[in-house]
Amino acid sequence: VMKSAGGVDGGLFCAILAPLLFNWTWEHPILILAAALLMPKIPLLPLNLQDRRLPLTMTVIGLIALALGIYGAMSDPESITWKKVILAAAIMALGAATAGFRLPFLAAVAGLLTINGGWDNLQKSLDGSRMRSYFGTYTMTDTGNARWLMHGTTMHGMQLRNEPTRPISYYPPTSGVGMALRNAPKLYGPGASIGIGGLGTGTLACYKKPGQSWQFFEIDPLVIEISRERKIFSFLDRCAPDVPITLGDARLTLAEVPQGKFDILALDAFSSDSIPLHLLTKEAFATYRRALKPDGLLLVHISNRYIDLNPVVAAEAKLNGWHAALRHDRPTDVLAATGDRASQWIAMSPDKARLAALTGPVDKVPSRDYDAEQWLELDPPGDTDPWTDDYASVLPHLSLWKIL
């Protein structure tokens, strides 16, 4: 009963209270330190426990370990160096020596946490560059000419100081979504209706043209605060200050829009850390199709570190008659140096001619010309079945070589 109660209390604290109390996942190092403090009083080394000097000796060793951790972290807080590796190894050795003596062991563990990112995280928590919601932690970082937004360990957007309205990161003009949005007047006329699932830093707002009707859908109030209310990123303020933002899950809120509202719908509600599976199911695509006009375009951002989403989308396209093509944007070294990032977007439409108007001829083999605005055929889904609300598994699509 006590174990069950402890599990419930811990779960409630981490899931409900921690996002309100902390601006980072501080419950994790707190848990580690608590475990260190509760270690059994059984030394790892053969020590003379009758020696009265032993507690003082262990206290000094623990403080030395903590001091080494602080020194190593302060000397180079954001990168891994051989000096930090050697210091971390020394701290582990000192920690092993203090095992069985709770406070000295706690100090050694604190030193190890400090040198392994703890100091950097503490600084970011104190200087206001980090925020947290129930949907994750966000970190704002200024580096030279750019401001970055990190969601967990994944870049969520970037803005240049000297070109604050230029769409960069995963959304440059050569990306799949960039090509669709900048060509919207040619494809659908000057009054195109455009929906964006996922706000991020608001980068895509700078593709908006006069006369177009836009609407963003965003589930996290903190993202809206970052991009609009606090203007930490100014894309929205500069390019589309009056665009409505609908708060809520993209799939649920899109189900409430009038049928056939959008000419273009861009789905960018994922991060590389995690995938909301319910946004890629057969039922979800039915919702997107309902929200699109009969010749509308759906753009799906499938860039991911560990999971190949190409066959998942290809299976849906094959099952329900979507015409689809893949755009793998690979920026040149010059563009990459100024903020562009590689990305993969799939364009889909019930109307083959409309898709062809965007993509042109679709190729089977990627070009070596980085400047080629090339679209590729989707990989055949093979044995992949479309994900459904009843069953969806990422396991068959894991890129194990990237994980390992």
C-alpha cells in the first residue's frame, strides 16, 4: 500500500505540480539526490568504521568532489571537453569512496550532476531564458546574429537579428512548405485561405500576402505567449499581427472549421522528440481532407531524428486516394551557415493536377544539385498499414542506426 501511495504521489507531483513549480525538469535531479541521500549505510570500500576521523575524511572527500564538479562546469559550461571527462571520472571515484556516508555521497553526486549539465541548466533557469508548460520545456538562446527556440532537445525555430522577417530553419523558401506558401497566389489566387497546425516561433507567418486569409492552430498557451504576447520572437508581430490563433489540439479544432475552408493546410505540430500519433491516423487525415477544398494541398512535416514517417503517410495516401510527393530540402553550406536547416515535407492533394502544379515533374532519384527544387515519389508503403485511432506503432519505423 505504501509503495502504491508513493507511486501515485510521485506521479501526481511530476505530472501536475512540477510543470507549475519548475521551469525545467528539476524533479529528475531532485529524485537522484533524494536517492543518494537514502543510500544504505554500507561502504563499498573496506574501511575501519571505528576510526573517529573517518566521517570528517569522508566529508572532505565529498566536498572536494562537489568543488571539482562546480569548477569543471564553470570552466566550460556548454560543451564536453577532455578536462570535464577526466574530472567526471575523478568525481565518480570519489563518490565510490564516500558510498555508505550519506551526506558526503550526496555532495559527490551533486558534483557529478553539476559537471554534467547541471550548472548550465541552473544558469538558464535563473536568467529567464527557460520556460515550461505541460507540453515540455522551452529554452531561448541568443548566439551571435540568431535567436533560437529549443523544445526539449529539438530546435523549434530560429530568427535572425539582421533579417527578422526571413523564414529560416525548417521553413525557407526552398522547403516543401515554403514552396507551397510562396506559390499560393499562383495556385489559388490572391485570396488563398491557409491554415497552419502548430505555431512554433511563428516563422511561417512571414509568407502571408495581402488579401490572404490565415489561421494558426496551437495546443500550448506558452508557445502563443512566446511568439505573440511576449514577442520573444517577432515573426507574428512583423508579418501577421492580426492572424487568429485557435488554442487547442489541431485535430480537434480543425474538426470544427467549416468544411472546405482551406486551400492550403500545413501540419507542423510535431517535434523530433515525440510524435502525436493521433495526428497521423486515418481518421486524422479524414479531418484534414474535410477542412480542405476539393483541390486543396496538405503539407505534412515529417523530419524526425529517429522515426521514418514516409511509409506511414504513403500508406494513408495509397488507401484513401491522396496524390503525394516528398520534398527533401538540403540547404547549401552558405544557406546552412545563415540558418537554413534540412527538412522533409510531404505534399498531398486529392487533386492530381493541383499537386503537379506545385511539384512539377516528380522524380524517383534525388538530385545532387542542392539548388534543384525537386520533388520525389514517396517510398512504397510495402507492408505498412495506415495508422488508426485503434492501432498505431512507431516500432516498425524506428531508425535504429540513428538511435544507437
